Amino acid sequence: MLTLSPGEARRIALTAQGFNGIDRDASVNAARVRRTIRHLGLLQIDSVNVLVRAHYLPLFSRLGSYHRPILDQVSVERPRRFFEYWGHEASLLPVEAHPLFRWRMERARDGQGIWQRLAPFAGDRRGEADALLARIANNGPLAASDVSAAVQGKGMWEWSEAKHALEWLFWSGLVAATHRRTSFERVYDLPERVLPAAVLALPTPSARDGQRDLLARAARALGVATAGDLRDYYRLPVSDVATLLGELVEAGTITPVQVRGWRQTAFLHRDAVAGRRLGRGVLLSPFDPLVWRRERTERLFNFRYRLEIYTPADQREHGYYVLPFLLDGALVGRADLKADRVTGRLLVQQASLEPDAPPHAAAALWAELQRMANWLELVPVDPQRSAAMLDPAS
């Protein structure tokens, strides 16, 4: 069995994720944005907006200071090239991948593989969901707030009954997301009014074939990865992964390899290469596919990373919304960032470098913070205060 060094595995993973030889100073148009999303296979969507919506950041990390409305346009343009669905959590996905998720939609219609609060709409409350579906069919696109009574509870997960019914319809593929409102609320319509007819007419693969194709796409996006890493990319069921990986090995799509220091066997995609032009430092979203599986991040980079949003403030180690800092193929620091929209400033709540960070890491992080502030049209951070955070003697 081929053995890879940890450095080779990192370079393969970074190249597969689009970090090898990129020019972040080049102009970015819609075509580059589309290519990058397709290269990654998806962009995760998240409601946290302390800095900027999560799906904008992976493109900034790879392309530099692109014009964010380009992504807004790309996500809703006609004919539709991307659609929203449950990939790795809520995700923006290439529209040609729609058939590969129909097994997930079919299971949702049977009440399987979905949140417990949604399951009744696949059973004894199906009539309520069907009534909303008929209203959409007759009257056009609909959001939960268009039909919901006020919700008494507080918090992001306090949903109305109409919202639960609409989410079940969405998970089941009976409606599709046409766009999101400025409040980030999802708007639903019939799939035939959102997705291209040619995509809806594509044959539906079996659940086995769809999941195997998604595993292959995950392997291409990750470069080298364990079975757990591959399964997690599109949140596939655990039960059939070993068999499907065996089929991909037999087809020559992936090859089992050992990575020194990894306890589990890894799989190398046939197109994977270990690039060497890793470029200057970049900040990464907590929801970037390079780092979203925390145990893989630790394995690849010897960097322990956790998102502490739900950790009580007095127990947080690094901060509320912390972005890892990638430099020369290594994770060498992190910064807890916030966009203060009242004052128009990028706030660095906390920043730190790893003990083995190279001497130029502080300057590189400072430069990236300035680049991010400019991209978000915020006042750049205070250099003296930021430098003090990174000074071990301070």
C-alpha cells in the first residue's frame, strides 16, 4: 500500500480544495465563482451573520476580494445552475447533482432521515403540508412568515408549525428554494418553477448509485481522506459506506493509502496531486470544507479547532466566531472577528498564533485582516491593538 507523509497529505488536501497556485489578486467574474463552487461541490449555508454569511467566505479565501453580489446573482440566475438543498447541512449545490439527492428526498417523504419535529408531516399531519403545497401551486412562491402566526418562544430554532411543514416539503423535494429574502428567510416554490426542466427530467439513480457518486465527488474535493471524512462531506448514511468505497476502489476512482500518523486507512482520489504553490495567508470560515470536520483538521494540520458559539462566554478559549489562519500550507493562528455594522468597523475580539508559527505569521495575518476589512467595506482594524494581541510578551 502506498504511504504518504503528513506533508504530502496536506499538500494534496489543499490542492484538492483549491488552495494551490491561486491568484487572489486577479479579477473575479461569475464564471470563476461558478467554477469554484463546482470544484468544491457545494457551499455550506448558515444563518450566523456575526461577520458575513458563511457561504460568502470560502470564495473569499480562494478568490480574494470578489464582489459579493456576484454570488447572489449566480445563486438565482436563470437558467438555474445551482440549487439549495441538504448537502453538508444546508448547502448551495450544482444543479446537475440534483438527481444524486433524490434518494434523500424519497426517504424524507417516508419520514426517514429528517428532524423529529418534521416527521409528523410525512404521516398523520400530511394534509397540512399538502394544503401549503396546493397554496404554493395556486398562488406562487411562499415563505413561512407569509402564513405563520407569531411564535411565542425565542431563538433561531423556535419555528412555527407552518415553517415545519414547509421544511418537510423542502426536504422531501416537493418544493424548492427559489431565493432567500434579505432577512435570510427561505422562499419556496414548485420545483418545476425553479429548476430547469432538463434537470428534472434526468433519470433518478438508485440510492446506492447516488450515494456512490456523492462519495466519489467528496473524494475528488478532499484529495485524500478517511472513510469518515468522505461520508461526512455529504452526510451520507454510515451503513453502506464501506461497500460503496470498495466499489470505487475496484473502479479505480480511489486507492487505499496509508498516511503516516493516521490511525485509519485513507483513500486517494485518482486525480489528486500534491501541489507546492500554496500562496499567502488566508482566513477560513468555520464552515469551510477544508476545516468543517474538526477531527480531520486536527489530523491534517495538528491544529485543534472548535466553534465556540454555543459555549458559555466565560468558558470560551478563543472566542465566539473564530476563523483559522492558513499560511504556507499550515494552520498557524486564529482570529475572533465581528463586523460592527453600527460603526462600520471590523473588530478583532481576540487573535493568537500557534507556538510553531513562522516569524512572518503576524505580518501575514495583519495583511489578511486588512484585505478582509476592505472586502467587507469596513474600516480596517487597529494595527497597534492587533499587534499587541499577537505579541506573546504583552
